[in-house]
Amino acid sequence: MPPKILTQISPKLAFMISTIVIAIMGVTMIGFGWVPHLSLILAICVLLAIGLFKGLSFNDMQEQMASGVMSGIGAIYLVLLYWFDGCRLDDVWRHTDTHVFWF
């Protein structure tokens, strides 16, 4: 399904929403020490709440999120192919300086 525009917002409101999302993720990860997954879930919940406040249905927002994921699934497949086809963890471990991974 091709993506469709669910609502129109002004550039000023879009900038404010983007600033809020970046602030949420920055404060929770840097200030509170949360893992990125929790910060991202909180940011998505805030975006869903804004959409519900603007009168959008959850089903429409869910369909558009799914279509967004489907448009980027090729990149996800390439990453998984790289990791599962010939890239061993000990090879990656030897070639890094910090030895800190997010996976």
C-alpha cells in the first residue's frame, strides 16, 4: 500500500513536534540512562497521542507505520544478510577499539 497523507500540519508545528521527539529521546537516553529502545517507544507513543488528539484513527496510523516499515524492509534484509552471511562476531570484535555493541 502506498503511503497517504493522513493530516496536514504547518511547518511550525512540524518543527515543534520534531523538537519534542528529539528532546524526549535525548533526555531519556543521556539524562536518565535509558536504553534506546525505551526512548523510541516513548517517542512513538507521544506521536500516536498527538495523532489521536488531532482526530486520526489508530488503525489508519498503524497502516501507515506498517507501509513505512515495508518500504525500508530491503535495507533490513541487507543488514541481516551481512550479519548472517560470513560476518562472524569475533571478527568484528577484533577490529574495534571500544568493544561496545548495541546488539
